[in-house]
Amino acid sequence: MKSQEELRAGAESVPAKVEGGDFGEADGLLAPAFGLCFASARRPVCLPEIGAGRAGRSPQPTETFPWGDARRFNSYSAYFGRTFGGRVQKVAIDAGFTCPNRDGTAGVGGCTFCSNAAFTPSYCSPAKSVTQQIDEGIEFHRRRYSRAHAYLAYFQSFSNTYAPLDRLMQLYGEALAHPLVAGIVVGTRPDAIDGAKLDFFARLAQTKYVAVEYGIESCSDATLRAVNRGHDFACARRAVEATAARGLHTGAHFILGLPGDSRADLVAQTEIINSLPLDSIKFHQLQIFRGTPMEADYALHPGRYPAWNVDEYMDLMVEIVRRLRPGIIVERIAGEAPPRHLAANPWGLVRNEQLLTLFERRLAGRDTFQGELYKG
């Protein structure tokens, strides 16, 4: 495995060509597609098809983009291939954390959109030890992704730095002691981190892979207030900068379609995202989950929420990615949750792999690519 310093050097310095689709997270994004199929997604996109473009403007099939392969965006799967030399699967863990905007520290009630049950695998439970959850998660994924040769312990539910440092040391130490765990991915909030915790992660990163992933959700303070986020964007910037300054892999999560964020706002905020020292990014379309405050608000004020169909969302993603800094690894372009959790499900049974295929076809059809309009 490469060091954190080598990883942060950027994809531009990596000449290797890596093929294959995006790796799944804990919920498994490469499960066989079923249900609704797009006419444009009936066959996989091959690299020659993706690489084709006008002469003198885009790399040809045998050439590469700056991140080292012929895909039109800087993909998470290729990053894992470069970093670990093969497939690595995330195994989700619920370590029993909560959030500062649930317990009264920053607010109560949590974010209006949040439903952890919608993306937490069935084997996850804080009643089980970290080791047991890893063992069961590995067995779960082996039935679906037998090619994985190593695993990342993904501390996913709630804010996974919102505890005293000695508690974090015990939990993450247990995860990294597992013989099949190559590293950890820590999902958390920008207001649940401090220098001592980041220093601890930096020490771990000297010998293991460590990524810290922040839920930022929007660059607009008005939008963050509207969804009861409990922190502003300046807080997110401080956390990202402090994390990157320690050489840690730094990721962020954004939700597209929150009330108050227009399509133009979401395209324009890409410039702000580019100014953050991020290594990777996840984009999710807004999903309205049952039992959340947002479900009630949606029922009363449906006009506040965008009603994008899949084609419209793909067009939005293309415009964002065209402006996105080439060195940022795109981990996800959309989210997926079991239909039983959704209060509104306008896309039907569309799987993430279908969306990814459609996205790559849209990039190829428009002969565009990540960073085409980036002004660095």
C-alpha cells in the first residue's frame, strides 16, 4: 500500500491504466441490475467508447486522461486499484455513536433528511463488537464480491468522531487489528473533530490507510440552516483544511437537491468545492426518507423540492463534473436506498451501476470529461 504522502501527490502522477467499474461500499453497488433498465444502459460502456472524441481535444482509446486511465472522470475504483493493487471492499460498522445536533450540543432532532436505517446493512449493530461486525460484513460481501482481497472498515453511521479520544482509540484499534482490514474510513461531521483526534488519525496513517469523510451537504449556510444541519460552511472548511494539513485522505459528501439549492447554485458551488483541499467526493441526489422531518415538510411544500428525472440529474452531474478539479476522486455520483425507506421514489428500481453507465455515456456523447471547464 502506498503512503498517505504518495496518495496525496495526485492522480496526475500515476501512469497506470486501470479498468473496471466502481467498487461498492457497504451496501454493494455492483449487485446485478434489475427492474427498470435504460435503453442506453443495456450494455456496459467499453473504454474505447468512452475514450472516443474529437481529434486533438480528448484522449483516444489507447491514451489516458491526467488521472491515468481512459475513463472520463477520476474514478474511485481506479484509485483503489492504484492504491491497493486490486479490489478492496468497504465493510460498514455501527459503533453506537450519535451526533451533536441530536443530543442538544448543536441542536436537537438531527438533520431533517437523515435516516441512518436507510443505508445501514443488516449485519451492523452497536450491540455487536467491531470485530464481529467486520467478520459478518466480510462474509456478507464474499457472497457478492468474491474478488475482494482486502477490506476497509467503514465507520458509517452517525458521527464517528463524536466521542472521547480514548474511546476512538479503542474502536479504531480493534478494527485495524483485524487481519483482513487494510485501513479505516471514518464518516463524521465537521463540528465533531478536533486537533487531538486528527493527530491520532495521522499517527494511524503512518502504517495503515486512513480516510476521513465529512458530511458537508451544501456550501450554502441558508440551506444548512433549512435542514437543521447545526453548523455552517466555514466550519466545514476549517475541518477539511485541518485534516488535509495532516496528510490524511480527506473526503466530502454533498447532497444535490436540498430545499434552497437551485440547479444554478449547485453548478456554481463547484468552484467553492474546488477551493477545498479534498482528495475525494461523493454526490447523492436528495432522497426523502420515511419518518423524517423532511418527509413531513415535503408533504406540505412539495414545490420546494426539485423533481428531476434521471436525464435531468445526469445533465446536472455532467455540468458539475466538467467544472470539478481533475485531482478530486469521484467516489459516487448518486445514492441508492431500499425502496421501503423512501417516501418518494421517482426513479423506480434504478441501480447505481445503471446510473454510472448512463453518466459515462452522457460524458462520452457530449465529448466532455472531468475538469474540462476547471479554472485552476
